[in-house]
Amino acid sequence: MLKQTQTAKPRFQLFLIKPSHYDDDGYVVQWMRSTMPSNSLAAVFSLAKGAAERQLFGPDLPIDVYAMDETNTRVRPREIMRRIADNGGLGLVGIIGVQSNEFPRAVDIARPLRAAGVQVVMGGFHVSGCLAMLKEIPADIKAAQELGISIYAGEAEEGLDEMLLDAQRGELRPLYDHMKHLPDIGDVASPPFLPLDFVRRTIGNVTSFDAGRGCPFQCSFCTIINVQGRKSRYRSADSVEQILRMNYAQGVNRFFITDDNFARNKDWEAIYDRIIKLREVDGMDIRFMIQVDTLCHKIENFIDKSKRAGVSRVFIGLENINPANLIAAKKRQNKITEYRKMLLEWKRVGIITYAGYILGFPSDTPESIRQDLEIIKKELPLDMLEFFVLTPLPGSEDHKVLYEKGVWMDPDMNKYDVEHVVTAHPKMTQEEWEGAYQTAWGIYYTEDHLETIIRRAYASGINIRSLMPVLFWFSSAVAIEDMHPLQWGIFRLKYRRDRRSDLPLESPITFYARYAADIVRKVVVVAKRWHHLKSIVRKVEADPHAKLYKDEALTAVVDEDADHMELYTQNEAARVAVERERRVAAKPVNGNGAKTPAPAAQGANGHQDNGHDAGHHVVDVPHAHDPNEPVSPLV
Ligand code: B12
Ligand code: SF4
């Protein structure tokens, strides 16, 4: 326990820190404004605030709760120690939502705190995933425990109080294992929430919350099913309304619903109906980004209600267009014959689409990846495409299999950010695989294709002024920052002393000279790329025929087309898959009346990844954003 200084009345100091991770030079990835508040932090912060309000430690020991996200706030261990000491010496640091790529940084944050005797507990997907899947606790987690870091596996909704009471007595256990019991989240008294001053550190007026957890599918690269389970657990419509109203009251009205597949949230319709009421009856201007699967368009009313509920952007787990790869990853629910129909349905209602695309499945080669991307550009009416390196993430079946077979996986967890290659591939060398990931962005976001995306969007009634910042973000992150768009932020902050503990401190001259040169380079490239995109938007807006734009991707799939579509004929696996779908379907491949499959047969997206003729159908879409409002690239 930390040395106590004189204080009138002790107050328990609870710090909740969402860690960042290190870039390739070993510096903490941090921004003046990061992309979005973390729901993991919102969930634990709100539960902790609830405990404080209930006076969990009794009236004589109030709890002060502080939340910080290292992607936008510098963590100062000495300041934390001082606050604890000034308030009577009782306190706890919770390191929250620690992903595998954040684990080394999380331990580095804990190290000086532990050395000073501060209690530290750590939770999140890395520890939960490892405990869920591996027979023994892996070496990195054991090493953390040896430093005196307590490990919390599983969800906090039912176990937080017990752990806090142990901390109050200064008796934290080395392990809290809540993996066997998944709590009901229907009506949690303190649902996810973060205060306005926290949200202001991120771009736009956006916050995040999970309306549900769990997924019925079994993709081999997925961690979610092994951590959150395969059964859909969801918040009630009342609880969702509570979250929305709490945020609205503080002026936050844009939301990322973090469910890996909101379409498979068993209560999606009740939640949407409530949101529609809030928008249409109570006049609340609220908007959403959701994540869904490639069969969501088959759920009756789902897309139309998404529109009415204020969904302006949707992330789709496309993952791959080669059926052989989808089968290898046990992602059978993704049907290439549905891809264009689904995308045209989203276009019909004027909602912007993002898709995740994973590189490094067994059949992939640099050539096949290039060819697949050209097919996507030509035949699928997608807006943003984002790439991920197939990664055996701790918590996934892929990781467990390789771990148990003793196959080489990079021991540096910092690299498990789905941007680095961390194991071997049957057809590509490490360099080829890394090269394929790096070049994929440039292959998709060519100047010509940026214009095509904007033209398709304009012709479909999408507000291209809203699309522009998003397109900029996704097409530029890797080119400018060499970082995935989901990790990018506004103005990179770098502190010489915040370097990975196993790397030496650089001299101030070397460090600051490089930092300054980097800033100048980025400002120039950002300005150039932004100006270029703006000129395309202006060109399209000035074109009197732009509303009539039509191309193959915007044309509904009909049977005759299907035979020459490269998506359907690119290789033997695609031809076989299309034949099978035709046999299975009650109607031909372009039929609109296909039955909705039972939920257990439908898809979802795991984030790593987590229609009819819309081509000339112009939908009058209200402006998704006030032009003066800061726009979040994500919501
Ligand atoms: C929303 C989201 C994001 C958002 C915001 C992050 C956030 N955490 O909110 C964004 C878009 C920024 C993002 C980015 C990335 N993400 Co992400 N993300 C998610 C997603 C879809 C939801 C997170 C969430 O809200 N979960 C619900 C919360 C409540 O659950 P939870 O985090 O487990 O927290 C609960 C418990 O674990 C526990 N708990 C957690 N911490 C602690 C601490 C203590 C002390 C205690 C007591 C309890 C406790 O209590 C919480 C409440 O019950 C998850 C998938 C998922 N279903 O979780 C992926 C996921 C977390 N992301 C993942 C990855 C890989 C990434 C990226 C690296 C990849 C990428 N390029 O996109 C980046 C990098 C982010 C970074 N380093 O900055 C992986 C991590 C897997 C792993 N083993 O590491 C996941 C699991 C998806 C996957 N593919 O498997 N992500
Ligand atoms: S569909 Fe998505 S969330 Fe479900 S198992 Fe597959 S990757 Fe995981």
C-alpha cells in the first residue's frame, strides 16, 4: 500500500486507464484527438461510478473514479501515486479493455505503479481470451502476475464489487476468473457512459455503447465467441434509451453501437423501434454507426428500420470474396452471391458502407489479392474497404491450434494489431504478405476509384460532403501515418520518455528533429490529399449528368449477368459456390424473395474482419452532418 500523507478524510482513488500500444519505433500511439471513446472504458467506468454512488465502501470511505484513454491522454504514473498518497494512501489502478496488442504497454504502465506499491488490476480481451482458450496461463500473463498485477478475466457487470472490496482491504487476488459465467446485461443499473469532457477528447460528437454481446457463428479467427459466448445477450430497449438520453442531455448525439453484429442482436427490432420513437416523436437528432453481416438485407425491415433509426454508416464483415478462403475460416455464412444485393440495399436507403477485408487466408497470394481487389472495385458498390492481416489473435481457435501445435507465432504481443504478420503463410513469404497488406490500400484507393466511389454515392443519394472526410480517413491513414484508420487520430503526440521499456531513450536532438520533420511532411501530404478529394467532389457536383451515373456495380444482378461477373467466375471455388447457391435458392440468384435463413445460419462480422435495383434510384437523404460540425471519420 502507498505511503499515506496527512489528510482530513481518506478517499479511495480509483483510476481506470484504457492503454494504447507502441508504434514500430516503440513510442506510445497517442493523439491530440483520437477517433472514438472506448466502450470497454465506458462500461467499467459507469459500473465503478455506480459503486461509488452506492457507497460500496461505506459512508466513511468515498470513492473518486477517474477515466483516461491513453490514445488521447498522457498517463503520468507519478501524478497517480501523488493523488493516492494525498488522499490517504488507498487506491487502485484498473487497466481496462486490454487487447493483445496493448498488453506490453499495459504492463509498462503498471510497472512503476507496482514498484511504488500501488495496487493494479488488468482486464480485457487479451487475458479473457487466453484464459478462455488455453490450458495454462501463458508466460506473459504469468510475468505480469509476478509483478503483482492482478488479472481480471471476464465481464465486470457481476464481479466488480467483489474485486473492489478486496482492493479496499489491500488484498487483491492474483486472478479473478469470471469466464464461466456470462452476466445478463438486459437492465444493468449503470450502463456504459462517459462524461462530456472525456468525449471531447475524441473527434466529432460521438460515443460508443454495446447493445448486445455474443455471436452464434464459429469463424476460426474470431475471439468474440470464445470470450463473450455464442448466445445473444442484449440490453433492453429501456436501457438503450437510458444510454441515449444520458448522452443527449450532455450534448452527445452520435453513437457507435459496438455489437459485432447488430443484425443478430435478438432484440434489434425493439431497440430500433424505441430509437425511431425517440427520433420521430420526441424529436431527438441521434445518429448511429452499426456493424452487420452480409445477409442482414434478408431480415425483413432491417435495412428500412436502420434508416429510420438514424443509421448513417454501416460496417460489413465481407472478409473475402474467395469462397475457398471463407470455407477455410469456417465463415460459410458469407455468400458471394449476396454481396452486391446487400450493398445495393444499403445504397437504396443512402447509408454509407464500410467493409472489412482480411488478407492472408490460405489461398491468398499477392497476385490473387490484387485480382480480387480489382473485381471488388468493378463489381461491388462499396464505399470504404479496410484491410486487416489475418492474425491468430489470442482467444481465437486459430491461436489455440497454433499454440498447441507449437507453430511459430511472434512472441511480441504489440504486433497483434492485425497490421503485422505474426505467423507463417502456406503460399506467401512474410515479406510478400506484409507487402500485400501495404499495397492493398493503394490498389483500392486509386484516384480513379475514389472518383468512382463518389460518383456511385452521388447517384445513390448519399451526401458526398459527408462521405468525403470518411473517404479521406480510410484512403489516407496508411499512406500518411502508416497506421490503420481505426487507430489514426488528429495530430500525433509523442513523448521521448514514453518509449517501450526494452528500448533505449533517444537523444533529444535525434528525437525532436525527426518528430518535427514528420509533422511537416504530414501537414503537406494531408493538405494535398484533402485538396485532391475536394476537387473530385466539386467536379461531380458540377456535372449535370452525375445523378444519372450508372456502372456495373450499381446494376442489379440478374441471371444472365451472373455468368460474366468475375466475382462469380474468378476461380473454381467461386463457380462451385455459385452453382450451389443456385441449387439451394428457392428462386434464381437474383430473386428478391429468398427466405430469411434461421439466425443460426446467418452471418456476422467479427470486426477483424468485427437488393434490388438501386443504381438510378435517387433517395432524398437529409444531410448527415451540419457542415460546420466536426465530422468523425467513424460515425
Ligand atoms: C469497439 C471496438 C473497437 C473500437 C473502440 C475500442 C473499444 N474497446 O471500444 C475501435 C474501432 C477503436 C477498435 C480498434 C481496434 N480493435 Co477493436 N473492438 C471493438 C469491439 C467490436 C467492441 C469492444 C467492446 O466494446 N466490447 C464490449 C466490452 C464491454 O467488453 P470488453 O472490452 O471485454 O470489457 C468487459 C470485460 O472484458 C471487463 N473488463 C475489461 N477491462 C477490464 C478491466 C478491469 C479492471 C475489470 C475489472 C474488468 C474489465 O469488463 C468489461 C465490461 O464487462 C471488440 C469486439 C468485442 N466484441 O468486444 C473489438 C476488439 C476488442 N478489437 C480488436 C482489435 C484487434 C482492434 C484493433 C487492433 C484492430 C483494428 N485495426 O481495428 C484496433 C486497435 C485499437 C487500439 N489499439 O487503439 C480485437 C482484440 C482481440 C485481441 N485478442 O486483442 C477485438 C476483440 C475484435 C477481434 N477482432 O477479435 N476496436
Ligand atoms: S461472424 Fe464475426 S463475431 Fe461471429 S464468429 Fe464470425 S467473426 Fe466472430
